[in-house]
Amino acid sequence: MKHFAFVAALAAGIVPLAVAQPTPPAPAVVRPPARAAQPAIQPAANSDARIQFAELEKDFGRVEHGAVVKHDFVFTNIGTSTLEITDVRPGCGCTTAGAWDRRVEPGQTGRIPLQLNTTGFSGSITKTATITCNAANQSHLYLQLKAQIWKPVDINPTSAYFNLTADTTTNEVRTIRIVNHLDTPLVLSEPECTNQVFAAKLTTVQPGKEFDLEVSVKPPFNWAYANGTVVIKTSATNLPAISVPVYARLQPIITTVPTQISLAPGPLRMAARPTVTIRNTGTRPAVLSEPTINLEGAKVTLNEVQPGRVFTLAFDFPAGLQIPPNQRVEARVKSDLPQFPTIVVPVVQSVATVAPPSPVSAPPPPTVRSVPEPPPYLARPRETPPVP
């Protein structure tokens, strides 16, 4: 009966048949065609943006020395497309630009902030900044900052420098003018030097207004370089003290360049003809004569380039020359200077270096391979237990 019911249901289509159907193919993936890379958008050369500044320069008038002044330059886009400010480049390190408006829509305004540091300047100054934009009427513009730098006390020059020689006989003086621009008279104290090599003297030119500071160097000159500061106390509240740096350098009277002649290892393969320059920086001209060299075959000639000041020694070392061992070779020139009766130029010759021969390496000893001992259980035969 059950079998008959199943057949009847199957005939009526109530029970589905589990027939394996073929797997339908996967739908094809339709990809859009590859698009070529688009170039970066560049500002149009025929941009309709136009720029108009309220002012192209700012004059701050009198500004106290060391002050930092600021100003915002306002501009308007009077065109019909977006205005782009691509660069603001000051022409000096004392001038800096703040964050400016880079994109300004038509009819809108923007700002370019600039500031000026007046440290190190005096008198009338003008600083410039270059503006780059996409404006059709002008792509490059120039903004100017002007000021009249005012110092309560002006010091000119701001430092003193001496370039001396060991035979300096006169006491050179550097004069520094001090001018008071305050409404009240200025009272200065006696100058003090931080280095005893220098001496300073203060002279009044116009009471309360102008002064002369005279700086000099005191002998003996037994140093090569010296520096210090001249300090003057003042009655001004905004400038309690004046500091003037001072420097001095002592040059040798006679210098030779180079200080010695260096020859290639001997015997020389070819002739060598080096030259030496002798320079006289003393207070009086020099007379040089009788050049000699204590080396057989070598020659030296004296030439006067600048009368009494610059001379040259021309050497001639022939091919095949070699300085004997332990011989000290020198070129000598006589001088009429009391401090330098003879000028000496040493001559040296380097020694050729010969690389030592490579040592002959002995053949490696034969390799002896050791035979490992057998394990204990194989080293000797197994003992037979005694028979009771």
C-alpha cells in the first residue's frame, strides 16, 4: 500500500525528482574600459581672475631700532574666476610672510601679512616681497615695507678692528662717534676694556649730544690675536650701557708661501721648478739679495715683484737629483730688515716607499683524520659468564 501511494504521488507531481542539473556558467563580469590617466589640473593661463591691492607699500615712519613691525596687505579679486596666490617671497631674511589667503573667489577679499625685523638696520630702509598669482592683469606684484630706523643712541662704526704687524711703532687709533638722539642730555661714564691689550678714551664733542670714543692697542705686541669689549655706562633708561666690540690681529713681518719646498722621491724623473713667494708686511720696504742653496746641481733665482714688498724665489732642480741622506738643504736670502737678516726656505725630499715582498706561505700540513674510538659495547668482546 505504501509503495502504491508513493507511485501515485510521483505520478501526480507531488514528490520532486532529485535529478542532477548542470551548473549554469557564472555570469561574465563586464568591466568598464580602462581610462587614461588624467593630467593634473593646472591653473588656466587665460584665467579671468584679477587682483587689486588697497595699497602696494606701507611706510611705518620712524621705528625704534630692534622693533618688529607688521602689516596686512588687503587685496580684492575683481575678476570672474577664482584667484590663487601661489607664492609670497620676501627679498630679505629680515622680512617674513605669515599665512596668507591662497584662494579668493570673485568679489571677495584676502590678506597677505608681512612683518619686518629692524634689528641691525639704521636710517631709511625699504624691503620688498614678490607676490605670484594667476591674475590675468598681473601675475607678479611687489609689496614694499618702508621705515626710518631710529636709535636713541647712534654708534658709528659699531666695532673697531686693528690689523697690525710686529714692527708697528705708531699707536693707531680707531675713532667711534656716539650721537644722542634723545630729548634729554646723555651722561656717559669712563670707558672700561675687558681686555688689557686695548685702551679707550672718551672725548666730548657736544655736551650731552655727541662723543668720540678713541680705541687703541697697547704694546708690546706679543700675541697673534686679541679681542675684547669697551663698555660705557649711560644715563639713558632704555640704553643703560654701550658695548663696542674690538679686535686686533698681528701679522708676521715676513711670510713665505709655501713655507718649504717638497720634492718628489729621488732621483727625480724630471726637472722640478717650484717657486716661493716672500711677502713683506712691515712698516718699511725690504731689500733682499744674494739667494743661495746648499745643494749641488740646484739653482735659485730672486725676483722682485713689488718693490720692497713682494719677491719670488724660482728654483731649478734637474732630473736625476737626489738629496744625500742626512743632508739638511736650505735656500737662503739676505735681508736688510733688522728682525730678519736672513730668510730661510727648507728643501725636503720624500723617500720612496717600497712595499715589502709578500711572504711565501708554506704548504699546509697534511690533514690527519682521527679515527673515533668504538663505543664501549664494541670495544671488547662480551665476556662469557663463568660456568658454575
